[in-house]
Amino acid sequence: MVVRMSDAKLPLRFQTPATWAPAVLAEKLALLNDHAHLEKKAATNALELLNRWPEPNPPENWVTAMTAVARDEVEHLAIVTRILARRGGRLTKQHTNPYAADLHRLVRKGRGPEELIDRLMISALIEARSCERFLLLGEAITADEQTGDKELQKLYRGLWASEHGHYLTFIQLAEQILPEAVVARRWDEMLDTEAKLIAAQPPGPRIHSSVPTV
């Protein structure tokens, strides 16, 4: 079934179980460090996409969208880094994200507009998956009003709305490059692949980890 790009509901085909959130929250500093690196990469990615505008000229909405995403992600990076520092943690220099690396192998490099929509679709997938995970984290923290971490609860609840907006931005831009039906077919393929990739990730205190086995 082809997923309509205009559907505001997250179209992810692997639904993360609620058990994922308490497991990663057991190591909050490591989770926050991973989260900060993701925000940094998201800002960098938006600026890189800014330079990949469709020919012949940079459309105004492309520049506006990418600079808005980059600005949001930099702000999120600052917030997460401050929380991490206040809790005695630090942002590490080295960081790997096997989930994102696996997704980027799907890019059809050297194929013009097809490469560009692939990069937009991957950005949308990462934002959508992050959106799902932030919602789960916010709900997990809220579950215990006595010991709940109000600071992180506020963080993740606020980020859910922002990431949802970014996910929609990327898919809407893709539909302006190639016909909607073409984009939708590729999106359909990527959704299936992403579901397999996220389920195969190693467990651990990361936003894009898999669910730990008991």
C-alpha cells in the first residue's frame, strides 16, 4: 500500500514498544549525549541540503525551509547540551549512529533529482523516528509523578511537535521535485526498509537503538 505523503500521522511501519523508553532512561547521561549529537547532525544535514537545491535556481521556499530546520536543530542542541552539562555529563567528540549510516546507504548517488529526494526521504525518516521516540520518552517519564524527571518530560514533549513538523517539511519538499506518485513509491520502499533497519539496531542508551531483549 502506498502511503500518502500528506498524511500527518506518522507512517512508521515498526512501532517501538513502550518497554524501550524505560530501558534507555536508565542511562540518562549517555542518552542525552547521543541526543545532542543527533541534533548537531540534523542541523548540519539541513545546511548541506540547503546547497543541494533543485536546479536551475534556489527556490525561496527551499532556503526558508532548510534555514528554519537548521535554526530549530541548533536551538535543540543548545538545550540538550545545557541539560547534559548541568547533570555532570559532557558532549563527546566522537559519536557514531549506525541507524543513520544504514539509511544513507539507500541514497541513489549520482542520479540527480532521485538522489535529492532520497536524501530528503532519509531526513524525514530520521525525524519521524525521533518524533516517535520522544513521545515514548515523555510518556515514560510522566508515568511516575513522584519520581518523574520533569525537566526531561518537558524537553521530550516539546521536541515531539517540532520533529513532527520537520518530518512533514522534508516530504513536502520532495513532492516539489518529482511527481507525487514517483515520490510516494520511493517513500513506500524506504518505509519498509527503515522498519527492518531500526529493528536490527543494537540496544543501548540511544535515541535510535533497538528494544533490549529480556
